[in-house]
Amino acid sequence: MSEFAFELELCAHLEARREALVARQLGASVADPGGRILDVVCLEQGPEFEDRTAIASETIPDAAIAADVGPGRARYWKDAFAECHPDRARRAMDRACEIGFFERERRNGREYVRQVSRYPDWYDRIVGIENKPDLERPGDLESQLRTDASLGLVDEVVLATESYVTRAHLNRIPEEVGVWRVHRDGANTDDSSDTGLDLEVIREPATLAVDEPGIEPLESHPGRTDVAVVSPDAKARARRRIAERAYGKGWRTYEFPGCGTCSTKRAENATLPHCEWHGRLVDATLECGPSCPEYESESAPEVDLEGERDRETAWQAEPDGRQRRQSGLDRFQ
Ligand code: SF4
């Protein structure tokens, strides 16, 4: 099975069974941005989750959250972003206004901003999942999981695989990392589902020390590895970035190819792109097009993935706050 298909079916399975937001392919390093990408992230809801859904459906830029802007008196925007590079500050301020986290007013030719509502305490534990359907082709698996365990950016890390997991496999990965074996025939647990996916817990994950300094390996040289020590504050901010990316992005980021051989497949509460020729899910951006021998040019199936996410999860495509703002704007049009 391809890693792509494994990942989509696992996301559908987790979304249907957990009170958590599911997202895929999110950056999870601090000192080396982009150095570590988590395949799947499950984000558990915090006490003010509903307040977050009321603000915006999109990711709020981290620089806007960190800026010295509150919901009270409006501030001259450049004073509020004093710690930030001017270009990044401008982009963050404009985006925050566009999605409704900030509102702005003009005074004497200067732009002043304030938060439409206070940024809430809306997420709790973050679980990172590394997908490796076939452990005989591990790639960088061991070093990736060692990075996750020593950095401690997410609360738990789990390896998900379809392979039979041996004692030797378990000994090669850090003991903090949990292991799930994914069965496709429903025969090994009583957790069978529409997709035929069952999760067998081979090892429970340990809780990582997210509030303590972490060690992030950077580059390996013969006989030594360069590392960065990452402070708890930097980790907290990186966790907030992960949470915001997860909220805005989710996991339905795939496309449906314009090919007559592709059909839609329902897996739990999700609609996925299924190729009849391959007999499996396909990654349209990588696999589909005129160079494929079975390609038949046709319109792509009409699937409203955003509407599906809105219906099936706690994420809201059209928050109430936005509807109020839009009807307010209508009065001036
Ligand atoms: S382009 Fe090829 S891989 Fe993609 S759906 Fe059509 S037949 Fe399948």
C-alpha cells in the first residue's frame, strides 16, 4: 500500500473516532524550520475551543498572535509589531485583518489595529503520528523518531505501520514512541469499521516533557551530531504554530484527478480519490495526467471537501463572527 493511501485512510479512521482535529504534513521542528515534518497530527480540544472556531476558519498568522495587540484600544500597527521584521509584520497584519482576527481603522493616515476577540486557550494535547506502512523500507524513521523524542514538541509520538512488529523493531526506536499496527481485514481487534481499518496498540506512547527544554539534532557528521537546545518558550510558540496550521489546513488537502478512471471512495466520513486501474487511492498531483497509460480526460468529480470537513468535524467553515461582520459590511455596499 502507498504511504499516501495509508495516510488518508488513517486520517479518516482517526477523525471518525477521536474528539480531535486531524491534520497532515505539518512542520514539527524549531531550530531548523522544515527539518521535520509530521505525517499526521491529532489536536485535542482545549477549554476555549469554541471561541477559536468563532474567530476564523483559516490559520491565524503567528506574528499576529504574538504582536502586542489586544481586544481593547486600537494601536498603531508598527508599534505593535516592533519585534518583527517589517515585511513579515505587514503580511501578518493584513492577513489577520482579512480573516477577521484584527479589525483596523485609519487615523491621520495611519493604520491602527485591535483584536476582534481575545486569542483563546483552545487546544490541549498534540499527538504526532509517523506513518511507515512497510517497516522493511524504514528510510529515516529511526532518526526522525529520535528527534521527536528528544525535542519533546508534541505530547505523544506514535509510529503507525502495517508490518508485523518484531522485538528488534521495537528496540530500534525510542522507548517513548508508541506503536500501532494497522490491520486492513478487521480480523485482529473488535474495532472494525467501514474502511476495514483496525488499530492494534502494540506499545502505548509515553508523555513527552513539552514544558522542559528539548534537544533538536541538526546535522550529523562522522563521529558527532550538531544539536540545538530549544527553550520551553520556543516550544510553546512552535506548538501554537502547529495548532494553528492544523486548524486551518486539516487533512483533506488532496485533489481528485480529471480522469474517467477515478471514482470517489467513501471511507468513514470522508470522500477519497480512488483509481479503478490501480485499485487503490491515488495522489492526483503526483500520479495522474496524460502520461499515465490509463488516463481518460474527463472533468474531476465534484466533491466539496471543505463542506465535508465542516459537517463532519468541529471546525467551522463560516464562523458566526464572520457572518456578523459580513452582514455589517453589506450595509455599506
Ligand atoms: S490518471 Fe492514471 S492513476 Fe490517475 S486516476 Fe487515471 S488511471 Fe488512475
